[in-house]
Amino acid sequence: MPYAEIDNLPPPVRAHLPLHALEIYRAAFNHAWTQYAARGPLERERIAHRVAWAAVKHKYEKVGEAWLPRAYD
């Protein structure tokens, strides 16, 4: 189930990430969803969410309750 819009992302994701991180999450999830099409539906979704979080964590770090851009970007 690729996400057409940021507003379609799961509420826990939308509630905690800044806009740019949400864009990264959505793009990475949708790409992984396509890449792992041969997997079973539950595994495919699980992998896509893990890939999306990894993409966000590549650009952002959590400091306290806030997600801040990593210094090296």
C-alpha cells in the first residue's frame, strides 16, 4: 500500500517527524514497497517501514523528543 500523500502516512509517523522527514519516509517506503513486491504482504510492509525509518535516520537524529537534521548534511 504505497502512500500517495503525506497525510496518508500512519498517525504515529505523522505526529513525530518534521515535514522534510515525512517526505523522505514516504519516498523510501514507496520505493521499498516496489522493490520487495515478491515478498508476502506482511513481510513486504514490515520491510518497507524499516527501510523508510532507516532513510529518515540517515538524515535526521532524535534528540530528546525532537527530530533534528544530522550535522553532516
